[in-house]
Amino acid sequence: MPIRFVFVTDSHYHADAPKDFGAPKMLTRSREVLEVMVPAINALEPGFILHGGDLLCGGTSFEIPREIYLRSIEEVAEVLAELKAPIYYVPGNHDCDAQQGSFEEFAKRFPIPETLEVVEVAPQLRLALANVYQQNPLEDSAGTWTDELDQALRTAAEEAYKERCALLLVIHPWVFPSHEEQGGFKPGGFVNNAERVLETVAENSAIVAVFTGHKHVNRIRMYRDFLVVDTACLIGYPMGFREVWFEEDGYRSVTTVRPSRSTRGAEPEG
């Protein structure tokens, strides 16, 4: 049977945003965007949902007070409880609080992996959910791909290969070089040790795709024999999320879906 799921990332909810913090973010309309997202996803009837991190506006940049951060957690959890399919999370650098860089309160409502967690979501399909924020995200917003993560992914891939399962790596920051990189200039947003991630994925054929967010750009690349699917933020242009199909014959389809306020449904972008 074909497998269909939704990948959404960087929804950046702020319970009391004083401003939009620069175009194209619409943080002052956070509640509206959040409430439109849920029926749009439910209308697609996905088998499961992935959230690529940055549900909130904690961490650096937004200077969110702790009481607003805590209220944001509760309000997001309340709305996402209306999703009809199972949802899986990886943390983003803005999901920690802005004071200590702690994920403790966030993790009470949104289960996140300590390092790498493997979940079987469908027959012959598993997720490898990665937490790259073992160091303080206030100091390391890109996250770091550690020895522990790398070994855990290799072990998961070897087991998946033996059991004829496909594995999807889900990680918040980008892993693939950007077209913006020129000469000595390297744009931000890449996980530290990104080259090692790509090497590990390339060496393990069970890993068929990597899903990332963080840089707020839609992009799909084929590298070696796997896909890298980078997805834009939900809270700004181009607003939307991914609908992903995996067919039995190996065909993969990725569609961008834009939530619609007027219909409270979903409009495919193609």
C-alpha cells in the first residue's frame, strides 16, 4: 500500500508577539495560522505527521519572556491535540526557553528524542528522529551532529537494511550545501559536521530521504541515491507544508500544500 504523510516545520508560534520580527514572518497572526494548519492537515487524512522543529519562538532572536514561552507551549499543545493522525517531533533551536536554553518544559508536552529515536510508522518504513541540540542552543543554534548521533544512525540503518525497511532521517537544520555558498562564504543554517551526515546517509542505502527545516526555504535535492527535502516555515511566505507519497514501486511524490483561511482546508501548490 502507498504511504502518505505530512511534513510541517517552523510554525514559530508566539502567544503575544509584539511585532512580526521582519518580513515575511507573520508572528502577530500566530494563532490564526496555527488554527488554519490543523484542519488543512486533517483534510488530507495522512497516515502520520512530522514536525521538523521550531514550533515556538524561544531561543535567540525573539526575546520571548518565560511566562509567554510557557503559555505558547500550552496553546500550541491544545490546538495540535485536534490533529487526527499521530505526530512526531524533532526539536528546533527556537523550542528552548530564551533564558537558559532549556527544552525541559517543551519536552513535557511535545515528546522529543534525547539523541536519535527510531519509530516504525508503517510497514517497512521507519523514522530516525534526531536531536542535534545536546549543546546549549543559545550558543549553538545550528546544532551539532555528534559521534553518538552518527553511530546511532548507522546502527538504525543497518538494522533497517537487514529487515528490508526504508529509513527517513528527520533533523531540524540543513545538511546539504546551499547554492548560496561561494568561495569562502558559507551561509548559516547548517548543522555542524553536515559533511559527516551526508557521508553516513550515502553509505547506508536503507536511508532514502532526509527531511529538514530551519532555513525557511523550499528545496528538494537528489544527492547520490537519496532525497534531501528542505521545507519552508509555516508562519511566512511561502506559507505551507509538505504532503509526501511513497509508492510501493519506489516512486516518491512531494507536494507543497497551502492552508486556506476561507475554506479552512488545503490548496495544493504542486
